[in-house]
Amino acid sequence: MNLENVRMLEFPQKGDERGRLVIVEGGMDIPFEVKRIFYIYGSDKTVVRGQHANRKTQFVLINVAGQSKVKVKDGKGNEIVFTLNRPHTGIYLPQMVWKDMYDFSEDSILLCLASEHYDPEEYIRDYDQFMLMIEKESQ
Ligand code: TYD
């Protein structure tokens, strides 16, 4: 898996005089059925979260309020940084990419949609191990 599959997604919005409504349908607006939702808030500017890759889980991250940044690495020396700051856009993260979330604004609420239930065993939290796995995959 490489960074070509990492991309920003734009979700349909239904705005009217009452305000805005953003729609995210599993398997339609995002490329998987959602099995898990969690959200991150109260992390300040100095915090770096994530710092892992997942063997199985795909994610979509949406800053429904405020902003944060996501750095995505492929384990082969390539990385891309995305700024999440619009509630109707999200970043798609396939399996086997390394991600760091950081630079959280005070009002940041980062909504995370996941393709799998939580399983700590499928998290890779050591970057050297991640690089080795990527190297093996490409052999
Ligand atoms: P962690 O993976 O460190 O969060 P982040 O990706 O933002 O750095 O998770 C923090 C804690 O929450 C850790 O003890 C594992 C637990 N956790 C769950 O129990 N279920 C979940 O779905 C997630 C994402 C985390």
C-alpha cells in the first residue's frame, strides 16, 4: 500500500437557512462500511497522536470543528502532510500507512471513522518494525 491511495474526500452538504448538514455514508461517500467511530478533542498544539500504522483498519478523519494536521508516511521515505480544517472534507487512510496527528487547535474535534472494530494486535506502534514490514511486502 502506498501514499497514492491517501486522498482527501469531499462530502455532500445540505445547507439551508437553518445551518449545514454533512452526509457521510459508509460504502458510498467513503470506501468502506463503518464499524467504529471515535473522536479526539482536548489535545493541544504540543501533542502528537497516532504514531502508528494499522495492518487491517482503514480510516477517514474529519475535523468536524477546529483544525489539525495529519502526516502520512509510507515507510519508504515518502511523506505527505494534510491540513484538516473543513467539516465537509476528510482524509482517507488505507491500511499500512504510518500516521501522526498534531498541531491541534484548541477547538479541534477530530472525528475518526474506522473500517474495523478495535483490536490492539493490528496496531504497529514501532516505526522500525513498520519499515521492515513494508520492505518485506515489496519483496
Ligand atoms: P491511541 O491509539 O493511543 O490513540 P491515538 O490514535 O489518538 O494516538 O488510543 C488511546 C487509548 O484508547 C489506548 O489505550 C487504546 C484506547 N482505544 C480503544 O480502546 N479503542 C479505540 O477504538 C481506540 C482508537 C483507542
